[in-house]
Amino acid sequence: MPLTAEDLHTDMFRMVLESTADQVFAADMSGKYLLFNEAHRRMMLECYGQEIHADMAPETMACHRYDNGQFRDACMKACIGQPNQLFFEFGSPDFRKIWAQANFNPLFDGSGQVCGLSVFISDASESKATEKELLAEKDAAQADAKAKSAFLSSMSHEIRTPMNAILGLTDILLQQNLEETSLENLRAIRFSANNLLAIINDILDFSKIEAGKFSFENHPFDLFQVLDEINRGIRISAQNKNLLYEFRLAPEIPRYLRGDAVRLSQILLNLLGNSVKFTKTGKVQLSADVFSESDTQVELEFRVADTGIGIPKSQLSNIFNSFTQVHRGNRFLSQGTGLGLSITRRLVELQEGEIRVESEVGKGSEFSFRLRYLKAMPQELLPEADDEELHHNQFRDLKVLVVEDNKINQLLARQLLSGWGVHVEVANDGFEAIAMLQRRVFDLILLDLQMPEIDGFEVARFVRKTIKAPMNQIPIVALTADAFTETRQLTQAAGMNDFITKPFQQKDLLRVLRRFSAQEQESNQQNEISQIETGILQAIDFEFIREKFGKDPETFRYILGVFIHDIAGELISVQSLLQENNNAGAVRLVHKLVSTFSAMGMPETAFTVSLVERLLKNNDDMVMIREKWTQVDQEYQKARIQAEMVLDSLNN
Ligand code: ADP
């Protein structure tokens, strides 16, 4: 008899079923076998001692035998028409665990109703082993990353500690009356040390970002002050290359923000530094605008533009990648690590901002980025120490215990602190510190974290838990070369109040001294505020304004608003015009400002402004004109803070 197509189909199906190593079976809705292959029969016999056959009772079927409830659930799912997959483990006769992958599919009768299920089970031990290997590799990679991070942390400590000494002692020497050649050499040392530190910081930042260990501060800050410091530095480096530096700040930009000011400076300095570096003639510009704003937040857009050598279009997409240097052939231009822009981009993106670049070879480049900040109140800011205060004995009654094992750092801390009139005692290690704290009273502890035997964390815990009140409440400031964020968190957990990273600058130390010379400080601040309220120290005469413009609160508010926002922009415009030596342009603006300051009850400032106007008209010495303008600016900033405070109190 000739073979029918149907017979052939059945035979072939049988052959395939029996030749595969995978187990295949089908069952009806009650779980009774409809079909199974040899592989499945063997497995049931060898693993479960069960010889299977088509008429078996449902409860002895495979789905009841696999010692895993999930298997039965998967069968049930297929029986309600839902194909599914399961990865499971079962014991083999030689007590090996076998990993299997099973596919469960519903079977349908002629009317489309589910009438059973088919199950295909394949050995997945191999892919499981690969997965296990991958997991092991991942664990190893994570351990590696951890080791790398620990290495970097200790390396950062090892490098930063001597850097602290080099920079700190150089600063101290620079303040002494040395002869000019020694001063020049010292400035050169400071310049190189700062460069070295910048490179170390780049490498550390990069590693921290790579290890996912980067976090951002969220503190109130004065944006104008941040920009002012940046301008001062960049203006000098631009002048050294005979480049013009222009700065424009949109008048509506709020001055007090909350966020990470240090990282904002880092981003701007990176971009501006590159612009100066890659521009031979022409100018470098920084501008800041408000991109969007709500009651509580503002999105700022910064632009850094230059008329430099530009970047080829083909390179623009790589420019933010690590170690990319477009102008590598040129020894002078390729100075740097090639990490700056990569870090910059990550710093922007990690703060949920975006950065772009446009450039044309020979014409110049423009980098722009947007970042969102919360708005802050001026009162939230701690007053910053100014240079003048650095030399005054303003902390005369303060007793500070410095706990530090490194002799050079001891010397540095002692010199800086006693220079400000602080009474300093030094403990060489944790034991000595604890002994001293039990006997004597201090106002503040500066505590090195990494010391042999008892480290800073233990000293802090001891102070908080064991020492008697009120000394257990003493403010403790961690002093460490380790810049990692988790260290900061650990210091908080150990009860420390603040944190200074080495190499610390004078202003870091001043900040903590000011913060923790508490009572004195608080009462000073209180006085300042009440003086503003009672009008004793007012830079701006609010009564005069009220008299002049009538007593309507809305008008008063409006006038203050104009003074705070519009005048700031005009002052900056004058500054740019002076920078460009555009006297005619400056005169026009300056003239307007004379009457503004008179109207605001600031006669002295109005007088200085009219003096500038006269000097400009006479084309007098620009240095003197700029100096006078700086004085106007300072007086305005003081008045502006007061106006903001009054406006705030009216609005609340
Ligand atoms: P580097 O430390 O080399 O400056 P960056 O990551 O900051 O590293 O910059 C990468 C490269 O991008 C630079 O080497 C330079 O080739 C190019 N580049 C960056 N900024 C500018 C710019 N303003 N003008 C021209 N080229 C630039």
C-alpha cells in the first residue's frame, strides 16, 4: 500500500519527537497523558521511579510529579489558554540539580476550545552555567570597582595631604613681607600646585562619575557672587592673552538660588578655560539668561562663546567623550587631560540639564547649557568672609582643638588659626585628643579622619557618647583629604557637624569658624538684620522713597522691584562698556543712573556715579574710572540686599 501524506506526517512527527533530547508531552484538561516522547518517559523513570503510560491516573501525571508548585501553575495557565514559559530546577537520579526550561502551550479542539496542553522541556544547565559565570563575572567586576574606588579614595588622600601642605604654606609665606623675587617664585609654585591639583581633581571626579559615586550639594548660594569670582579669574587669563572678556547677565535672573554652586563654577570654568585656551584673537563671552521660571524654580541658560579656532563638524559629536583632544598635534593646544568636557557634560546631565555645542572652524565655538535651580532667600545664606576679615583677630576668644597626626598639617592649621586670633591646641592622635577633651573646654574640634590606632570616627563617637555634657555637644568638623561622598555621610553618622576637604583653603576654615563661633555669630547676624529693620545702617533710604513716591504699598513694591532687577542689569552693562573702553556708550547709561540713585535716597552713591560720568566725559584714567565703578557696584549690592529683604517682608 502506498504511503499517504497523512501517514508520512505522523511518521515524521514521531521521528522528530523521539530523536530530540528535549522532553515533550501533551495532556488533556484533567492532566492525563495524550502523548509523550522517550526522553520524557526516561526522565520520569530515572528521576521519579515512575513508569508512565497513556492510561495513567491524572494525579500520577508529570504535572503532579515535578516537585515544584510552579510547574503545576504553569500547566494550569496553559489550560486557560495562556502560553507561558518556566525556568526551574529538579533533582536528577545522581542527585545533581538540573536546570530546565519548559514551554507550555494550550491545545485547541476543532471548535477553538482549549482541550489540553503541550509541554516542551529542554535542559538549560548550560545556559544556566553561563548565566552563573556572567553573574560571577559581574560580582568580580563590582568587587573590582569597589577596590578601584577604595584605591582612589586612599590615593586621593595620599596626594591631597602633601598638596594641602604645599598650597597652605605657600599662602602663608605669600602673606609675609618677602622680597619681590621670592614672592614671584612663590606665586609660580602656587600656580603649578593649583594646576596639579586641578588635574588630580579631574581624575578623581572622572573616577567618581564612572563609579556612580557622584553626588551634588543642595545649599543656598549667591549666584552673583559665584559669577563675580569666575569673572575675576577669567578676566585675568583673557587679559594675559589680549582677549576681550564680555559678561552679560539678564536682569531678571534671581540672585539667590539653591543647588550646587561649586559644580556650577566647575562647569563654567571648564568651558571658559577652554575658550580662552583655544582663542588667539578676539573675545570670549559668558552670558546667563532665564530660560523658564516658576514661583519656586528657575531654569538658567548659560552660554560660553569664543572667536577661537573652532572644532571641525566631524568632531563635534565626539567632543564630550573622555580623552578626546581635537587639536592633539599642537603641543601647546593639547595641554590638558581631555577629560574636562566629558566631566562637564556629566555634571550637567547628572543635574538633569542639557549641554550643546555649535562651532565653525576658524570662526569660533559656542557651548550652552541649561540647569534648573530652586530659588532661595538671602537670609538663608551664611555671610561670606571677605579678605579684610582674613587678617583680623575676629575669633580671639575661640578655643579650637586640632586633632591631626601630620606635623606639616599641624603647623599649617596652627599658623592659619592663630593668625586670626584663635587659641589653638594640637592633639597628635586620637588618644591624646580624648584625654585633652576630658580635661579641658574647647569651642570646636577640627578632626582628621585618618589617624593610626584611633581614627577620627572613633574620636567623634567617643565625644558624643561618653564625654560629659556640655562638652559632648561640641561642634566637630572633619578634616580630611578624602573627597568621597560616602565619607561625608559616615562623618554625619558618627555625629560630626561639618566637613572640610584638604587641601583646604583659608576661606573653608573661616567658614567653619564663623559657623561655629555660634552665639557671637548669631547675635551679630541678629544685629545686622535689626539694623536693617530700624534703618540705622541703611544703604538705601526707604522713608525717603515712601515720601517721594507716595505711601501706596503697590508703588513702593514696584519701585523696589525695578531697583533690584533693572538696575543690576544696567550696572553690568556699564561694566561691559567700560571693559570695551566704550566711553560714549557708558556715559549715556551712567548719566541715567545718577538720578536713579538720588531717587532711591542714596546721595553718596549718586555723587560717585556723577563723578564717574565727569571722568568719562574727560576721558580720564580708565583704571580710576573702573575703580570708582566697582565702588558704585558694591554700594548698590548692599542696597539691593536690603531692598530684597524689605520686599520679602512686604510679600510675607
Ligand atoms: P582638554 O583638557 O584637552 O582641554 P576637554 O575635554 O576640555 O579637554 O576638551 C577636549 C577637546 O575639545 C580639546 O582638547 C579641544 O581640542 C576641544 N575644545 C574644547 N573646547 C574648545 C573650544 N572652545 N574651542 C576649540 N576647541 C575646543
